Amino acid sequence: MEVRDRPYDRAVHHVAFIRNVNQGQRGQPSTADLVVAFADAGCADAVTFQSNGTIVFPAGTLGADGADAVIADALVALATRSGLEREGFGMPLSTLGAIVDAHAGEPDAHRRELTLHSGGVVEITDPDVVREAAHRRCRVVDAGLGWAVLLNERDRESNGTPVVERLTGGPATSRGIPTLVRLVDRFSR
């Protein structure tokens, strides 16, 4: 069965966002490395999306904590098998779909990006947050636990990761809203 023909349920699937991955490049995890790492973590049905370390996997019976454990176990398996250590973040496909639905229709959606992190909630009205984002030519327009949506001032710029890393003091990873629209369209039934 083609991957496109598989039924994916927003309520059952999770999306993992692995930081600093460009599959196919030297010194980067391959698609096979990622798929095998998730299989080692108990998710043999994991599917990669594009080549940027985005993986959709079934986790409906696991709950959020279980899905986070799968991602953590997959990252350990990836490091063990390939020697490549990476950070990763995840969220239910239903949550991702709601974020995409809230931002995809905006006229500036092509300049918006979702940034995932482990630093709690970025307070979008905090003067330090506003100042740091403005310094990088963007602003935080939406946020929740472990994620923020940033709007870049210029086309083809991606400033979410450095802004959120600076604000939280920890790693982060970003995906553009147009990319996430394609992901949600492909993996939602």
C-alpha cells in the first residue's frame, strides 16, 4: 500500500521534529536511520516527511507521555546506531492540525513558522520576547506549551529557531507553515 493511501487519524498519530537533520547530506542521519530508530523504539510504522527530520508515527494508545518516550528512545537508538546525537520534539497530529488551521489562512502564512522547544510557554507580550524577536526581524504571534509561531518580516527567512533558543536557553527546531500544511494534508484523513 502506498504511504499516501494509508489512513492517518489526527487523534492517533504524533509528529516528531528532529533538530538539525538534512537527510541525505554527509554527516546527517539518513531516512533509513530515522525509520530504523523509530522501529527500535517500538514504532515500526513511522513515516518520514520530506528530508528535514519530520516523522509521523502512530501513538494513539500511548498518550503524550508515551509518544515523548518513543521520541526519546528513537533518539537514543539513532545515536547508538549512527553515532549522531540529535534533539527532538513532538506533538499530536491533532494539535499540529489546529495550529496549522489557525495560521494557514493568514495572508502572511508563507512567512510564518512553527518552532518547537522544551522551554515552557513563550509569553508573546513579554518585553524581552518582543525585543529579542524584533532584533531578528520577526515577532511571536502565537504560543503554547513547547511551541511558538513566529512571523518573519522578510520572505524566505527563518528566524524562529535562534529566537526561541535565545529566549529559552535550550534547543529548538522550526518548520514553515506551508510545509506543515502539506504534512497535515497528507497525513490527515
